Amino acid sequence: RFSHSGCGAIATFNAMSVLGLEPKMEDIVDFYEHNGLILNAAMGVNPSAVKKYLKSKGLQWKFYSKSKDWDSCLGKDQIAILLYWWVNRKGCGAHYVSVERTDEGINVYNEYGNRDYTHKYKDMQTFLDEGQYKRVVSMFVIDK
């Protein structure tokens, strides 16, 4: 199941790595397995489990679920764990990514299920508008 529902753990791992915390994937997966899988991982990780994880690490963060300007939610010294719904001609679903603001724009990690490649965009709106339809469900913005 992890190959189809592990994006929450991967987004968390990537965000913690950007923060310099040296996370262990098995620890993150174990935490989520005990604190918030939806339908036994068939539908991934509940956003409330991400909140619990961030609290367990003592991190400073803000939660957003509605915004007309997602770019204004993410500052330069922050990284976000972002959950969005997507729709394209093949179907629909939800996906977690981690997003980091840089001087050049934003970096999106694990956009297409490849945690080793970083996709770069001008801003959040460009990322949300490109390709398939995307609608943000939740965004946890963590201070570096």
C-alpha cells in the first residue's frame, strides 16, 4: 500500500530533511500507522496525524485550509506539508507534497511520487494551476 498511499510520510520526511532534523522514514511511517491512517492506509494519512506529528517534534507551525492567496501563507524561512485534491482525465485523488520557498520561487518535493527530484515553480499559484486541477485541502507551514 505504501507505493500508493505513502505520500504523507514522504512529504513529512522531506520537510523534516529540509529542516535539518535527519528523520528516519521508518519512524515516520510507524507514527502514522499508529496515529491516523485513513481506511488502513487505503486513503493515506489524515491531516490530523500530521498535526500530531509536528506537535510531537516540538515544531512551530501554522495550519491553513482556506486561502485566496496561498503564496502569502508560505514565507522564505518556512517549509510546508501540503495536501491537495487533484482531478485529471484519468481520475481523481489526493496527494501530499512538501513545498519550500526560495529566492527563485518554490521547490515542490515528491510532486509525482519521486522523492529524489525537485520541481521548481515561480510561485504557489503556478504550481496549483499547472497540469491537472488541484485544490488545497490543508497546508501545515513550519518555521525553519
